[in-house]
Amino acid sequence: MKKLVLAALSSVALSACGGLSPQAACENLVDPTCEKMWNCPGAVLKVGSDLASCKTQYKSLCALATSCNDGKTFDSSAASACPNDIKAQTCEQYASGEPTSCQNVCK
């Protein structure tokens, strides 16, 4: 199963270096993440009691944005690609892990 969409949200909700803000990047990720989580059959991880509560809970986590660690900076272009890349995943791909764009928002 997916490592954790929470990891994707927290990795996208990072300090901005211009372009897309960390808050906006995180909020853009909420809908596709929760939709995959609640619409893919057999998803082990489901946040909230339904799709709407998942979105509410994940969006509230975006307020916990932190900065990139180890001297890295936020890459707004990677963060911008992440939601579309999640939408493009099949349920099987989604269960295997997050897209590369979601993993590399700090460079």
C-alpha cells in the first residue's frame, strides 16, 4: 500500500522559494489524494469517515507546513506536478507509491 499519503502532504507542505506557496501546494494535493484513497477499491489507508471528511482533515494539516531540511529548497514546479500525477495514476499505481514529483519537492 502507499507509504502514506500523509507523507506526500507533509512533503509538499514545505517552505516556498517563490512560485507556488507551500500552503497552496498542499491544498492542491488534498482533492486528488483523498479521491484516490476513497475511490480505489481495497485501499487500506482511508482518512476520515468519508471523502468529504478526508478532505477537511487533510486540508487542516496543510497549516502545519514546515521548511525543507538539510539546506534544500522548495521546488514549486515539482509541487505543481504532484496533484496531476496522482490523478493520472491507476489505483494499482497509487497503491504502489507516490509519483516522483511528489517525492522531490525539496531539492
